[in-house]
Amino acid sequence: MFKYLWMVTQDLFVTVILTTLMHAVLSRLFGRRARLFHGIALGTGVLSSIALAAVKYNTRLIISSRWNHAIYAVILGLTLVFLVLMPLFGRRENRTFNAGGALLCAAGSLLSAVLILYSLPGVLLYPFSFNTMGQGYLSSYYLVRMAGWLGALVLLLILARLLYTCARSLRQYAPVPVCLNAGLLSFAAYCFGRFFVPWVNRANWLNWPVKYTDAAYGWIGGWMMFTANHAMLFVWITAAIPVLMALILFRQGTVIREPYDNPAQLRKLKARNRRWRRIAAGLLVCVALCAVIMTVVKTDDTKQVELSAPEAYTVDEAAGVILVPMETVSDGHLHRFEYRTEKNINVRWIVVKKPNSAAFGVGLDACEVCGNAGYFERSGQVICKRCDVVMNINTIGFKGGCNPIPLPYEVRDGNLVFKLTDILAGEKEFR
């Protein structure tokens, strides 16, 4: 759940902020006609993203590196056009929707559609990567992850609504385009660094004498490295925009500047100011929630889980078996064991007593899907370390999905008995 909560929030945050501000700016400049035009562009971007996601999911026609290279170029070009047109036709509100205004509106609308097309297709594909553990789309494994995915979308929609209302409520028009331009410049700077990555990768693939970190790339190479290592910096720059606008609106809501003739008019103005303050407070709360999700939740979700230490057992070399006393593994918790082979490969396996049963779930500490990442116990559940899928303890010992690779064993004289030949057969999973 938490994985897709922070992933969707992080993937769409910048796009939501920029497209919402674009909608507010064009609406304040040219009114209903521009709002309708930009709304159609947003819808087109969403529909195009759905189509692109379907193509990516069902075919191999789209090569990600080439697609990213092209879309970065389009974003940079449209941003440049918009920033050039903005001082000419977007300096004052309520301008006439003439040829210049139509050109500015077209550039902004097309840029918003491309931003959506850049970030949304990958998010739309996330639900198709959820592990259902063979239990279908109504299983708890799927629905929990879907809840995180939908939760992030709902939060971002609320953020967009509050930001748009905030931008429309500001008395002064100037802060809105300034914030939009700052956000576009920040994102364009990031896109500029990522734009050259396919060229560098192509040079490395062709074994050209120039490598990614070589000085031959000059400041472009340095900027590529900076954008790769500090991608979240540009997200935080964008996050500062709604915070600033919320503070301006909150300050605006503490002062009544308009004249009034009677107490009724004063009450109306006070009610309007309270509404502004609530909008500002709600916007700040939404941004804070997004920040927590992209920091605290992400850090907790991606932290490295340490596997428990292997436990002791007895080796009967003459019989060629390993003996694990049943009494040490009958507490219902996960127990891990490890055997070092002659090739210095540590073969790990796990044992857990199945609930309400005398049987044991036994398998290698690896699976066919996630490799030898291993499993760990959390709140009485067995979890795959790599994909965070919760194992059904009753199915451990059976082949398939993210289940541990089955390991044969016998019960004899109060011990779980493992043949060394079966342990050695698992070497290939831990190389």
C-alpha cells in the first residue's frame, strides 16, 4: 500500500502543480473560453495517456529511452515558447482573446497535455503490476495496493482543487504567473539534464571513447549527473510554490480592504476572509501530507530490511542429512537456516509452523520471481523482502508465484530431516 502511495504522489506531484497553475493563469487571463480550451487539452492528455499505457502494456512498440528523449525535447520546446509569449500576451488579466491570446492559450494547453502524457501512463500501469498471489483482483493483496494507488490520486485531486481556488482567489494577479513560470523553469532545467542521457547511453553502448562521467561532456555532463542524483530537489522547488501562494492567500484573508456600508456587508466580507483562510490552510495541509508521504513514508517503505540470523542445527555427515529439532521451530515464527557449500555458497532455507496444523511450511529462502532476496517476519506474517508481498503461510512449501522454492524434508524422531543433496541442489539460487 505505502509503496504505491508514495510512488504515485512523487510521479504526479509536479505535473499536478504545473497544470493546475496553468489552468488558473489562462482562466484569469481570458476567462471561460480559455478555461474550456485548456480543459479539453487536459482531457486529451488523460485519454492519450490511457492509450499510451495500453500500447506499452500490450506491445513492445515503445522504447522507453527514445520516448523519454522525444518527450523531454517537446516539453523544453513548448516551455520556451510559453515563456516567450507570456510577457507579450499574459501580463494583465481580462485581456482580449485575440490572435496573441489564442497562441498563448494554445501553447499553455499543449504543454499541459504533454506534461500529463509524460507522467500519467506509468502511473496507470501500476495496478497491472500488483501481485495477486493467484487469488484474483478481489484479493487482499491486490486491494491493499490499489488503496494506496487510489489514495494518492484522491489526495492529488484535492490538492489541485485547493490550489486552483487559491490561485483564483488572490487579489493580485502577478503572483500566479510568477509562480507558474518559476515552476516551469525548474522543471525545464530538470528535463534539460535528462534530455542528454540517451545520447550518453548510446555513446557508452557503442563503446565510444567518451563515458558518462568524462570531462568531455563539460557542464552538460555535470548537469546530467546533478539531475540524476538530485531529482527530488526539483520536486521540492515545485512544492514551495503552493506553500507560498497559500501564505499569500492566508495573509490576504486577515485584512478587509473593501469599504462596507452596514454590519451585514461586514459579516459577508468576514465570511469571505474565513473561507480564504480555510482554503489556504487546506492547501498547506495537502502539501504537508504530500511531503510526509514523499519523505517519511517513502523512507520507511524503502528501508533495507535485515534478515534474521541463521539458527543452529545438527549435521549428520555419515547419513548425509541435516537435523532441525521440531521443538525449536514449532512456535509459529519464521526460522532461517544456512549451509555453506564447498563452493563457498550460502544456501538458506526457512521453516515456519503452519497455523492450526501440525505441518510445517518449508522452502528455500528464495523464489522464482524475486530471486534470493529472502523473506522476513513482520507482525506474525511472512513477507518477501523484495516485493513486500505477504505470503500465505499455508501455501509455503507449494510451488508457484512468490512462494519460497519448495525444499523436501522428512519428520523423523522429533526432527525435521533435510538431505544434503537437496540443500546442494539449491546452490544455483544463491550464486
